[in-house]
Amino acid sequence: MLAVLAPGQGAQTPGFLSPWVEDAISLSLIQTWSEQIDLDLLRLGTTADAQEIRETSNAQPLLVAAGLLSYMQLFAGHDLSVDYFAGHSVGEITAASLAQTFDGDAAMSLVSVRARAMSLAATGSNSGMSAVLGGERDLVVAALTSLGLTPANENGGGQIVAAGSLDALATLAENPPAGSRVRPLQVSGAFHTSVMLPAVTKLADAAREIAVNNPDVPVLSNRDGEIITNGDELVARIVGQVAGPVRWDLCMDTLAKNGVTGVIEVAPGGTLTGLIKRAQPLIELFAIKSPDDLIDAREFARIHGGK
């Protein structure tokens, strides 16, 4: 069985979109989406520096666009089968669109609103995020809770991202949970916490404006790893997830429990396959980084898909 995954914010690197827009159809789509959301995706994905594409309002649309384009180039004209889709954080919008819950234009509209609203909510919030690496999960979560922090991303393999006030994060860094170390993340605020509630409201308004279908292929939810087959429920979860923790550890558990044998991570691939390698080592992995990977990725999909 085959699952296709879409990475979240942080996977982007300068110029990562360049090889994908050598394809004429993809270039046309990027230009169309740039006009649609009033953001120069072509420049950002090809010539902008790391600092500029780190900004939330730029990074999130870029990642969704890259995921859509790389999947299109992978599957267009090829009879390949996928059993599940999933995405980490903003990657869940990509995953839902790949599953035909809404089209690519709707995905870009949603991610544009999401990115700008989250960036605005973070402004002046005096909040941030830090990765807690190592330590026993229950002890780490208890330590975060005692400081008023949220385990915003539980990524499995001994990686939990804490989010909340900068003061509380500084205290955490000074006294990390037993067996762990703390690494501050270069983000503008406490994503996936109550700090983001204003963004939820704006995204909910945007979601009411798009056409929603039941996904053609089940999508795993970041909220709890559940397999979702109802489009309205999936969109509601995508909206609420902005201010709720990402349980990627549970998504990986669901993949393993449901017999997934292979995972393809769309561009810019590598982050999620790295997490799965540590947490579910029996699942075979393929990370798509450039169009040079597509021939081998198709063969991988033929081996694992439709079982």
C-alpha cells in the first residue's frame, strides 16, 4: 500500500522551485496562482533568499504550490494508485487537494489566507517555538504543561515542538526535561496554539467560499491520525488545526497499522521521510527533491500502490 505525503513549513530552501517550473504547464500554473493570490511565487521559489522564504506568508504558499506541481508531474499520464494522503501542518492542504477534496486554485486561496492570517496573529505575540529533542514523551509533555507551553507538534522519534511565550521557552531551555535538549526555532510565533485563534476565524471564512468534495482517497488528519473520508469534516479539521497541535506521531502510527508499505513525499521531500525512518523503519521511503527523481518514484509507486 502506498501513501503520498506533503511536507510542512521549514522544508523550503532557496531555489527549490526552479527545476519544477522548467515544465511549461507548471510554469503557467505558478504564474496563474501568483496572480490569483497576489504573491510572486516564481521569484520566491527561484531567486529569493532563505530569510525571505522563511517568512510564513511566503513559505506556506510556496510549499503547497511545489507539492501540487511535483505530484502532477509524477502522476500525469501514468496509471498509478495511491491508498492514503497525509500532510504535516500546511501540508494537509496539499494532501486534501491531491485527494480531490478541492482543486488547486482553492488550495492556493486557502493557503494564502492561512499564511497571512497566521503571520498577522504572530505579530507582537511575544511567542515562539522550540524543538525538544529526546526525553520520554510523558515527561516532556508534563514539563511543557507545567510551564504553560503547548506540545504544538508531536513528530515522533523523540521530537516534540514546544510553543508559547518566549519567557516560558527560555525557562525550558535553561531546565530541559531529563534526557532532552532544547533548540529554538526561527519562527515568528506560537503556531498551533491559541495564539492562532484569530487565524482560525479568517480561514473558516475562506473555507466557506470554496467547493468541497469527499476525497477520492482517504486523508489522514493531523489532529489525531484518523482516516477521514468526508470532505466537510476534513476541511473543518484543516481549519481548526491552525490553533491545535499537530500529532504527526499518530499519523505515522496509522500508516503502519493500516498496512502501508511505501511512502512518497512530494517536493520538497525529505523531512517527513526522515521522521518515518526513525519511527516506522519497516516502511519503505521515497523523497522527491527534483524532477530527476520522477522516473524512480513512478517505479516505487507501481511496486507499492493499489495493494
